Amino acid sequence: MISPEYLDTTLRCPYDPNRARLRDEGDHLVCVRCALKFRVRDDIPNMLVEEAELPPGCESLSDLPCQKEGK
């Protein structure tokens, strides 16, 4: 389990580290802004966007809402 303090103060979505927080869903961290899902294994999150799971309706990283908004 990822520390709630670490999640609140340090971890952010790589696409918008100044604003986009993450929520803990057990085996994934999910960006509250674009819904990109980052896998967590052995309490270590994989924050590589290229390996993240896209939300429904997105075919590629460029389809993410935060990318369409121009950040």
C-alpha cells in the first residue's frame, strides 16, 4: 500500500505534475484528471505513461482529456 501522505504530497500524474493528483485503487494509481492508470507492483508504482493503461474511449495518449486541453 502506498502511504496516503506520499500520495497526497508527492505523487502526481506525469502529464500534469503541478495539478493532477492520483487516487489509490489498490493495484493501480489513477489520475483524477485524465483517468490514466498506473500499475502498482510490490508497493512500487510504475509511472511511465507509455506503460500506463488508457481510460475507456482513448485510443492513444494524445486522446487523453489533458492532452486535448493543451494542459
